[in-house]
Amino acid sequence: MSAGDGAPVIEARDVVKRYVTEAETILALDGVSLAVEPGEFVAIMGPSGSGKSTLLNVLGLLDEPTEGAVYLDGEDTSTLTERERTSARKRTIGFIFQNFYLIPTLTAKENVEVPRLLDQDPETPARAAELLAKVGLGDRLDHTPGELSGGQKQRVAIARSLVNDPRVLLADEPTGNLDRQTGRDVLEQFEEIRTEGVAVIAVTHDAQVADYADRTITLVDGRVSADEPRVATTPTGSLGASGGAGSPEASGSSDAGEPGGTTGPSDDAGEEDDTSHGG
Ligand code: ADP
Ligand code: MG
């Protein structure tokens, strides 16, 4: 299960998502195709309202495309029953959100156990403790979220996302509520996770995330406007391993500046209630 063996673990093919409301129909995704291999780290950027969260929800089988399909290991998930889809999601996908969504009354360890509670697996507490140790919180197992810093909470959320051994980690603004250094710590965690063959797909406004990602996909008005490999400057990655279609030197120039978040109006997710896109 190494990066670059050519078989995507997750794939969107011609995904269209329309939201139909009384007032209007919003075209949130307008024919998005992308494929991500095991161990790849992909950043998804783009202005507010461009469809990033919708894409993540569709990739994570939380929401169904209006047209097109999501494939897991080459299997078309649109043919699955609801129950099969839930099972595929649980087997394959881990989620991390900007606001952590930890349960405040549970300890760090109990929070990590939550996705496995229904399984009644006696190994789960040990597994949770092991994952917390792995993200550097081995000495915080019994702290509640209120007793943890933002970065620590996000690391608990990362540990929780890994408890079912996912093959794909989906993160929506994972560094959005963190200061720069803490954000970097979280990115270092992703870096380690992907060396174990887990694909990481992170929606972000944070240019720092793109420094770690193998590729940055830019969405504008529900379409992929750019899909570019990282320019090979950072010493962190093992660039030789990932290969992929494009060569690093061939890109990273022209399109990069314009569609991304740099000139965009908003730095944060969600607040802006701009429904005027997609027409
Ligand atoms: P982003 O995450 O890039 O900010 P979203 O995926 O949240 O963008 O939204 C894309 C578009 O779809 C926006 O115009 C948004 O208002 C609209 N949208 C998102 N979710 C819904 C929904 N549940 N119902 C109606 N419109 C929605
Ligand atoms: Mg969003």
C-alpha cells in the first residue's frame, strides 16, 4: 500500500451536486473529477462558497451526488444500499473538522473510543490509548476537552479519526482554529499518517497546508480550476516516492495566484452565507 502504485483509493467521477431550495437551485459542484492514491496528501483550496465542504461530504459518503459517483477502491458507491454505504464509510473514511466536535463530558481517551463503542471490542481502550500516545497525548488520556488546548483537542480528534484504521482521512479546515505553530504540529501528524499509506484530503484556506500537500486542487464555482503538484521546495516530503502525473517543475507558475484564497474576502470557513455562486 504505497503511494504511486497507480490505484486510487478514492475517486470522484463527474460529480455534480445541486441543492434545490424553494427560492433557487444551487449548483454546488459542477462536474468534479479527482482521484487520490494511498499515502497521497491533497489540499483543496478555493474561495468561500466554491463547493469545498460539499465535495468533502460527498467524498465521505455523508451526502450523495446529484450526478456522477464516488468510487472507493474502484467500487462505485452509488450502487450500494444505505446500510452498505454506512459500512463502507466506517471501514474506509476518517473525519476531522475545524471545531473538533469532541464530547465535553468525556475524557480524551473516551472521545477516541466513541466511533467504536457499538462494536464492544475489548481492544478499543488500549487502541485509543495507543493512538493518543502516537499523537503526543499519552499523558493526557484522562483529561476532558475543557482541560486541553486547541492543538491538543485537534490531536484528540485526529486520534479519534484513526480509531477504525481508515484508508482515507478527510479534514475540513483542520488548522482553521489553530495558531500557526500548532497548525504545523497538526500537519506533521498528517505527514506521519500518510507515510502509513493513508490518503489525506484537507480542505483549507491555510497556505501552510499546501506546503505539506503533494497536490493542491483549487475549486472555483464548483469546478476544479487547478490541480497542481507541490513545487519541490520543502525538505519535509519524500518527493521521489509519489510520482504522479505531473512533473513538479512543469507547474506551480501561472494559475496559482489567481483563484486561490490569497485575494479572497474571507479567511474563515462557513460564516459567509454567500449563496450567489453557481449560476
Ligand atoms: P465552501 O465549503 O467552499 O465554502 P460549500 O460547499 O459549503 O462551499 O457550499 C457551496 C455552495 O452550496 C454555496 O453556494 C452554498 O451556499 C451552497 N450550499 C451548501 N450547502 C447547502 C445546503 N445544504 N443547501 C443549500 N445550499 C447549500
Ligand atoms: Mg466550507
